[in-house]
Amino acid sequence: MKAVVQRVLEAQLRVKGELISQIGPGLLVFLGLEKEDATKDLEYLTRKVLNLRIFSDAAGKMNLSVQDTGGDVLLVSQFTLLGDVRRGNRPGFDRAMPPEEARGLYQRALEGFRSLWPRVFPGVFGGDMKIHALNDGPVTLLIDSRSKESV
């Protein structure tokens, strides 16, 4: 399981012009699901994202989590995070979880995040999403549940 986590001042997600989700200050999380992902990957990634200390404290140091700040999380399924571009110029997606399995795991991810933090908002699985985000910093992190560390 891979995630790209961006600290944002705001973000909006639309499908076919319709506003689906909108957040204020918080995290925009793009989630890539791999064939071998299991519950342990989901639990690791959920806790890691919610506990990342990437928001400034009173002294201006990155020392607070999204929960500490009362921020929002926009969770977006993004299979292209698993694109392999080592050979040629067209990405291969052999490592991506098949859509029917990924849909269920994405729903479990939403539930897992919401069980720990209520201010989590969804994307539209498989939807042609248009996302407008105002990055803060910018602060962007890559997390891979397989390596158990930020990349």
C-alpha cells in the first residue's frame, strides 16, 4: 500500500462538475492499493498518516498531527501510484489490486480512518475526479506500508 500525503490549506473533489468532498486545512491523501495488501498494511498506513507530525506548533516547528490541529483528511483512491515506468514510457499496472478487490479495501480504508478520526472525507472510487488543492508549504510525503518507513 502506498500513499502520497500532502498538507493542504484546502481541497475540493468534483466528479462531472458536482462537488463531492471539500476540506479545509488538513491532509490530501492519495492511496494506491497493491495486489498483496492486507489488513496489516491498512492499519499501519492509517495510523502513520493520522499521527504524522507535519503541522506547525506555536514555536513554528512541525510537531503536530492532523488530529492535534482538528484538521480534515480527504482520502482518494489512486491506482496510478503503482505505475511501473522502468521499461518504456507507458506505465504498467501489474502490481495494482484489481478494481473489484480494491473497491472493498478502499471502503475499509475509509472506515478505518473514520474509526480513528471522524473528519475523513471520501473520493469516488474509479471516478473521473477533478481535485483542486492549495498545498501548504508545500509538504508532501510518500509512505509505503511494505517498507514501514517514509520513502
